[in-house]
Amino acid sequence: MREHVARNDCEAIRPGWIGQPYNTASSLAFVLAAVPLWRAARQPGGAAWAGVAVAAAFEGIGSAGYHGPGGPVSKFIHDAGLAVIAVTTGRALISDPRARLRPLSAGLAAAALLLHTLSRTGGPLCGHQRQLPGHAVFHLLAAAALASAPPRTASRSPRSGSSVGPTEAGPPLGSSLP
């Protein structure tokens, strides 16, 4: 078996171009997470989320390279992407006046970190015979935590063009309209 940079992520290294197919495929969840992050960046006060979106996409591509073909360049992109996600997410949470630490995001992030720790090679949840490696699930949870981090905004009703959603307040229940 060849030496692979992702050998500690508890998925057996397979022969061929994609060393860890489950970890490679699940890495692309970070690219998908960039979509709602980019949308948040387009909202008033949300410009800092653009950095998180770019970092998430960068990490997804770097992580797919890291778990796929491997090599020192993909390891650098993978590791740099993680660091940039941490910095840009912190910056977005601080600079966006609408941002709050959301319980859903915090819970997903905590579950992702716990699973990452327990499913490393040699960890209690590691087993190369598992159908879906814990590290692949870590990717999915971490990407979901990122995607759910930005504040939610009102959306436009496709028929009326009016705003609907959590930022629009209507009259109190039981009141009559003038």
C-alpha cells in the first residue's frame, strides 16, 4: 500500500488516483456550503461572509485533493483552508451586526469536532471496515455547521415581490388592520 498524506483519517488507502473515495467525495460538501455563505455576503452588513464562502470552497477543493491523490501541495491547501475558515468565520461573526452564535451551528460544529477526534486512525470510532468512515461524516457535519452559521434573512415572495420571513413583522395576533 502506498504512503498517503491522509493516512490518519481512518479510511483505507485504495490503489489508484483516489486514495480515499468517501473522504474525497464528502470533502465537496464544503464547496456546497459556500453557496449559502455567498448569499449571506450579498446581504446588508454581510460582506465578511464572502471570505468564509471562498475559504469553504478552497477547503473543499483542497480536501478533495488531500484525500484523493494526496501529496504535499494538497496537504498544504487542505491545512491552509482550515486555518482560513477559522479566521474568516470569526471575522464574519464579529463584523456582521446581525450575526449571533446559532445553537444549530454550534451543535453541528461540536459534533463534528468530537467525531473528528474519535474517528482518527487508532481512535475508538475508527474501523477501516466501516461502510462510511467517521471522517467523511465529519466533513458533512463541519460543512453543515458553516452553511448554517450566517444570519437568516427575509426572502422575496415570487408572486408578490413582498418580503416574507423572519425579518418582517406583521400586526400582533388578534389585532385588526386599519
